[in-house]
Amino acid sequence: MEIGRTNFNYTFCPLAQSSNHQPSRIFSLSSYHQPPLLSTLLHPLTLRFTSPPPPQISGFSSRVRIKMSQAGEGKDETKPAMSPYEEAMEALSSLITKRSRADKSNKGDKFELLFDYIKMLELEEPIKKMKVIHVAGTKGKGSTCVFTESILRNCGFRTGLFTSPHLIDVRERFRLDGMDICEEKFLAYFWWCFDRFKERTSDEVPMPTYFRFLALLAFKIFAAEQVDVAILEVGLGGKYDATNVVENPVVCGVSSLGYDHMEILGNTLGQIAGEKAGIFKRGVPAFTVPQPDEAMLVLEEKASELDVHLEVAAPLDANMLSGLHLGLEGEHQYINAGLAIALCSTWLQRTGHVEINYLKEMTNLPEQFVKGLATAALQGRAQIVPDQLIESESSGDLVFYFDGAHSPESMDVCAKWFSLAIQGDYKQHNSYGSNRGHNELGASHDSVEMGHHEASKKSSTQFLLFNCMSVRDPQLLLPRLMRACANHGVHFQKALFVPNVSVYYKVGTSMPTDTQVDLSWQLTLQRIWENLVHGEKVAGNDVKNTDQIYEEVTDDAEKGARSCENSKVFPSLPIAINWLRDTVRKNRSGRYQVLVTGSLHLVGDVLKLVKK
């Protein structure tokens, strides 16, 4: 897939260091890539070309030196210097709007501005030429995209994958050939786009907002890197999503639909389906999965209006995996895998890479499909991670089970996965090579099993670590989770409610130090949970006053926590994690299994802490 591509390699090295003494890092930009304004990369950098530079780069090194010299003048020496990446995160954070997501005026939000932004970045033609797979949905769209990318990568294609949200680092949203984009490339493309917008936007066409910028950055990255296929996950909805500027995708997909983002997308499944179907394009084939009748009817109507051939992709038959298992855990993933197979098969056929329709002709999956499905990986979805600190002291005593479920339907799926996972004692699966089951922290399900052989002999206790966004209804989420777990014989000793560490108006990987947090939302969650445990009906004035049932803890290990019989509210996530660790240390005869769910933001926050 590299035919006709000309790449130029640039090596970045500090001016003060000789490249003979400091290992250089090399990355490639395609020949038509316009150089970013790397003056914003703060560290004194020079460009050393390992092959002749394209004409537009000549003289660039000296311009960087001048800009860097100017940047150091008048600097406040009392403030710690930010790294180049922190500087980029500050700039990105400036694009986050402060208005509520539930603000009805968000709908549409001048969608046509996106085409002005595309012109500013000179991306009209590159986007038209891009061979895109576009996926919307409520549940499973991220997993579907990951399966799709992994299949086509294993078929030998250069892939670009754009997903959201990120859990720890914003670079997770941009994958090239299955890997998060490296920091050097990210900074180069980021500043090129950001500076161009700064130069060309105005009062009439202001700077793009946060998600729109990220989507546009993805288009720039994938165009410059000349990917063979770009897999795009819709951020929110479909019709007005920033990814929907693609006017001629190769194929579209709609994963399982349910009730989520109702404050923006509508209060019925039909309204939600109408927004998701906004990615359908005239004459472009589309696939979906088995849907509720109300949603399916709308999808079919929208498809008919646009002459879209809409098919329902059957869930994958596990027998077609040659004895292997999906890289993403959970029975629901067979639905997403089936959709991914349909998307890949159609993409291959429509781009001229196969003469047959895999969906109609094949009785067994090609080896590349099987390998792609078995090695797919996605953080925060049915992911098992032992706490790294406790693990160094005693193996398997504190294990976190991550699932970013945040809708009523996904609560059922999450509860079933967690219940089966803890009862299976890390049951070993067959693996495809050495990559099967590995997560970003370097631990695999197989290694977890082997390391926890002794721990499996101990008595187990389950905790719930939970938070959800205030735009969601916890009275729909928490009862579903509790009852689904109870149906599988799992009962939480305590539910722990915490505020998210990450904040919606700032992007970064560091932990905020401000501990003055409004806990009113977490106290509401606690109140609902306590009433559920006691079997009381949660409705209006029937809810107990939390002040009457909690006591404030003053013990240093959990200072500021509000403790009830069956739950605790912690003023910060680090305090909650420390409390869990102290609990483990006080009782070495037991092991503790913690389900982290309700919010992908919470999942990311916990991952940052337990991976250390």
C-alpha cells in the first residue's frame, strides 16, 4: 500500500546536544505535508534532514531558532516551564466551550462552519480521496471501529483510526497502524493546524471548538500520513457531528442504539435513530445490528430516502474464530464483531481489493480477519488491571475491572461481564500469538491469571467505584447495575462515589491539585444507592435525607469521606484509591475486586492512578 508515496525523514535533537551523544528520534511526514510552526515546541530544536528536504522546508531550522530565542524573552521565571506537550494541551483546552452539554442551542451549532475550516486547512481534496468507514451508534461504536481497524491492518493496509473520548492521553484518539500517534508527530500536526486557524479565523468564523478541532486534526493526520483507510467513530449523534463532513464514505455502520445524550439527541429511540442515521449518504451502503423496532423503522426510512442499501449484520458465530477468542471481552462484542466484519468485507469489495463479497461467499473467516478480531485492544472496555502498587506487595489482592458503561442497557452488559469475570477466577483463554489480551498497562489476562493463582484461594470482596455525568439519570443506571449483578450472585460490600479528577474545561495527563470539590452530586448518588440497598422506592420526597444517614470520617486514611452503612463518598479519587489500598493491607486474608464504571472519564482517571 506504499506505492507512489514519497516520505521525508526529519530527526529532532536539542541544539545543546550533539546527535552523537543523544539518541535522535525520527518521524516521517509525507511529501505534500506543509510544515507546522514548530516554534511552539518550546524546547530549542533544530531539524536535521536525513534525506533532501522538500522545498517548503528550506530555511525552516533557522526560523525555529529565531522563534525559540524570542519565546524565551520576558519569561516569568517564577513559573515552572511547561513541556512542549503541556503547551499544546493548554492551547487545546482554550477551545473547550464552557456552556452545558444540555444546552439545546448546541444542536447544529453552525455545522456549515466545518467546511470553512476544511478550506483553511486545504483539506477539501484529501478528504474527498480518503477511503472512509464511518460508524455511529449509542453502544459499541468504539469497539466496532477497533475491530474494523485491526482486521484491515492485518489484511496489510495502512490504517488511521479516530475515536473518542480518550482515557489518559489525547493522542489515544489518533491511531496510525494500530498505535497511538507519537508525541513528535502529534505536536507537529497540532501546531500546524492550530496556528493556521489562529491566522485565518475571524469574528464571523471563530476558532473551532474542542471536538471539531480534534476531528479536523484527524483528517489532517490521516491525509498527510496517506492512510489506505480512515475509520471514523462519530463523537455525538451523527447528523451534526464533526466527522460527518465526509460526503462520500465507502461504507457506513450504526451500532446498537439506546437512550443516551437525550438532552441533545431526543427523548425517543426514533429521534435518536434519526440523528444517528444522519451519517447515511446517498447510494452508500450501510450496515446496522439488530435494533429495537422503533429505532429500526427510522433507520430503514432514512435509508430509503437516500437510496441506501441497509443490511442487518448478524452477530459473529464464535465457531468461526478457529478456537480463538475476541480481543475485547464480553458476549456483546460478538454483535460488534459481526458489524465490523460486514464493514470490512464491503470496504474491500468496493475499493477493488476482492472480487467476491465475503458476506455472501465465505463459510469461514479469512485468517487475517480472525487475527484482527483476536488481537483487537481498547482501553476501558471490559479491561482487567491489577493495582500496580499492591501488586508489588502481594499479587492479586486488589484488582480493578474497568468498563466505561454509561447507559441503562450497557449497565446490564457491564454487570454480566463483571459477574462472570470474577467468578471465573481469570479463566485462561486460548491466545493468538503473544498479543492476545494485552492492555495498555502491559498486563494480559493470561499473566493476571498466573500471577493470581494464590489470590484465587482467598475470600473475595466486591466494591463498586462509580460516578456519572449529571446529565444522565442515576435512577436508571444504578438500579440496573445492582439488579443485574444480584441476578448473577454478586453483591457489593460498599459502593464508593467520587468526583472525576479530569475536568471538562481542561485537557492534560496530570492530576489537578484543587481539593475543594462540590460533592452534592456524589451525595445524591449515595442517597439513591442506600435506598436501593434498603429496598426503598426512589421517588421524589421518598428519598431519605443523606444528612440523617451518613457520618463524616476524620481518619487520616479517608479524611473528608461521608460514610453510610453501604457506601462512602470521597472528596477525591486519590483518597478513595488510598482507602482501598489501606483496606487491603489491613486484611491480607482477602482479595478485593473493584468494578469501575458509569463514566469513561472516571475509568481514565482511575487508570492514571493504578498504573503507577
